[in-house]
Amino acid sequence: MKLGRNIFGVGAMTGISRVFGFIRDMLIARFLGAGRLSDIFFTAFKLPNLFRDLLGEGALSAIFIPMYTDMKKDENFAKNVFSWLMVILLGITIVFEIFMPIIIWALAPGFAEDPGKIQLTTTIARIMFFYVVFICGAAFLSAVLNAHSRFLLAAFMPVLLNIMLICALIGSIWYGNQYIIYVMAGTVVLSGIIQFCVLWQRIRRKQFGLRLIIPHWNDQIKNMFKRFGVSLVGSGFYQITIIVGTLVASWQSGAVSWLYYSDRMVQLPFAMIGLAVGTVLISSISKALTDGNMRSVYLQQNSSVRRSMMLIMPCVVGLFVLAEPIIRILFQHGAWTPESTNAVALAIKIQCLVLPAMLISQIYSKTLYASQDVNTPVRTSIVSLGVATVIYLALFPMIGYLSIPVGVVVSGYVKNYLLRRVCKKRNLVKTDSKTTIAICVFAMISVALGVLLSFVNIPNVWVLGIAICVFGILYLPIAFVIDRFIIK
């Protein structure tokens, strides 16, 4: 029950953040459309997000939390890691500020065909990169809170970024659109500072003993950085997959923005369900493995898989059926064109198919990290990157930007298969027959309701909202009763 409450809490906070995120994206679509300025902003924003994922929410958190838990939450270890992280972040920021023109050219070479596009992207990226120091520091503070089973405040922090960007976009009515992209870049940096300060105050108030010190090298830090280096390669390959997709898409005008919006739609249910499960599960499974309680590990895994798939299956079907009306109603205003609506909807219909694999892979990878195995996720990420890159390059001449979501789907299922095979071999996962039956039933109910939904004409936001509500009202009680019946 406690696991379920924590997952629900984190998922709810993530959902609130994503709602504000969609309002933000609707305003960006209205003011910037899906073209030159939006391509510049989203490309520049990829760099700080990449380092946030790598150094904050990705490899470092996955390594730090199990070690911190295994060391009985040693304050000295946490302080030393935090201090080393801040030193590294400052060094990275200086290097990237100096070499940003080369980095942007390598990230989006297709921008060179548009005069001034690379130069403006470089300027915006330089402003936003200061966000890295504060958001990665905030992500580490969140990891400390999560290790102490304090999840909600950390999960709520991304809301601040979205609210502040919404205010910046609305403010463009007064200060003019010519400055909007600069104001947005400055707002991103300011939001990182605020998130860091809020979490720092919570850490100090809870007296977890975290503060900056002169970093020193010892066996614990050496062991952590050794594992972190291996894990960073794994997380890095995932980020490289995204970068390769951006690089390929940059040769088609508008494609970077189309893929951004499609990814935002697909990431919404994954963030609310998959990331929430992963955030909570790594702490609870780390504790169970430390105690040698494999029964608890299996129970948590099966419960998480069952409840997660109960929620993700209707999301897959809903996104596939409603992709076009959702994008048309939410974004087709102002500078946004019908061509962009159709392009984003096609990408969503393909990419949403990867959601079940992404969600279950999240559970497998967190289990491996909790067992302090960092090598397997690296190997699977390397294979996944190879598969995705081959598909991107092979299919782009034929289907253009759609090769990116196709590659994401295929590589996602390849990675899921490899992770599961290793977990089963090491007896780290045991899926019972009830869970398998439940997943199949959830899928069949979702598809049946999706077929009915496909016949509904959706001309406006009210009909869209009613259709989604009716879908949920019909599906959720049936799925919940079936789930309870199967458990018994």
C-alpha cells in the first residue's frame, strides 16, 4: 500500500507538471509555430536537458541511491558526492560555453543551410547552459530526499519551470515577440536557481546533514565514480540516440519541432506512470535487496507491472486513435499549420507503440541498478543505440522524419528483451501467471474500446474531453475489478 501511495503521489505531481507543460507547449506553438524559432529553442534546450538526465536524474541517481542506502544513509558520503558533483558541473559549464559553436554545429548541421540559424542557436544555448549547474544540483538533492522516502516536493519541482515559461510567453504580449526567445532562455536559468534553492531549504530543514565541503578522494568515491562512469556510458547511449535522431531530423525543415511535440505527447503517460514507478521502486527494491528479501522484490515488481500496464494500455490506444484531434485542437492556432498537425499525429501513432516496452524496461533497469549491476544497462543501451541508428539512416531517405519514431519503437523492444533476459538469468525478476493474464486482458479491453472510439467525430475540445472521460469511465472500473479478481 505504501509503495502504491508513493507511486500515485509522484505520478500525480508529474501529471500536474505535464498539464502545465502542455499549456506551455500550446503557447510556444501559438507564438513560434513549428519552424525556425521553435527549432532553435528546442535544439538549444536539448543540451541542458541532456546533462540533467545524465548527471542528475539518470546515471548518478541510479548509482547514488543504492550505495547511499547500502551505507545506511551515511551523511559524509552524501556531502562528498554533492561537492564533487558541483565541481564537475562548473567545469563542464565552462568548457561548453567556450566550445558551444562547434557543439551546436555537430548537433544540428542542417541548420547551416538557414543563414543565421546556427549563430542564434549558439547564443540561446550559451544562455540556457547555466541551467545545468542548478538543475543537476537540484536533481541530486531530489535523490537524497527520495532515498529518505520524501518524494512529493521533488516530483513537484518541474512545475515551476513550466509555470515560469508560461508567464514569459504571456508576457511577450507586452515586450514583443522579437525578444521572446531570449526571455525564454533566461527564464529557464532562473527556474533552475529557484528549484535548487527550494530543495536546499527542505534538505536543511529535514537535517539530513547535506552541505558543500572541500571534496576529497577516498575508496567510497572511487567506487562510486567507477560505477558511475560505466552507468554514464549506458545513459549516454540513450541520450546519443536522441541526439542522432535530432541530427538526422535537422535535414528536414520543421522535423525537429514535429518530433519534439510527438515525443511530448508520448512521454506524458510514461512520465506519470513509468518514471513514477522507477523513482519509487529503486528506493524500495534497494532496501529489499539489502535485507535479502527476494519475496518482497518479486511482489513489488509484479504489483508495479500489473498496475502500470493497467494504466498504460488505454493510453497507447487512446494516443493512437486520438492523435490527430488532440494535436489539431491543442496546437493548430496562430503560426501552427495543418501540415504540422498531420506530421505530429503520424509520429505519435508510431511512437506510442513503444510505451509498454519503455515502462517494463524501467522496472527491469531499476532492479538491476538496485542490485548495483551497472554493466547490463550499458550493454543493452549500446545495442539499442545501434539498432535505432541503423533504422534512422536506412529509412530516412524513404520516409523522412518518421524513421525516428520507427527506430525508437524497434530499439525499445530490443532493449526490453535484453534486460528481461538478464534479470531472469540472475533470478532478479519473477513474473507470475496472474500478471501475464492481467496484461493480456487489459490490452484486449483497451483495443475494444479504442475501436468504438475511432468512430466518434471530435470537432472541438469539449467533445475530446467527453470522449476521453467516457473511455476512462468504461475502462477503469472494469480493469480494476478484473485486476482484483485475478489477484484473488
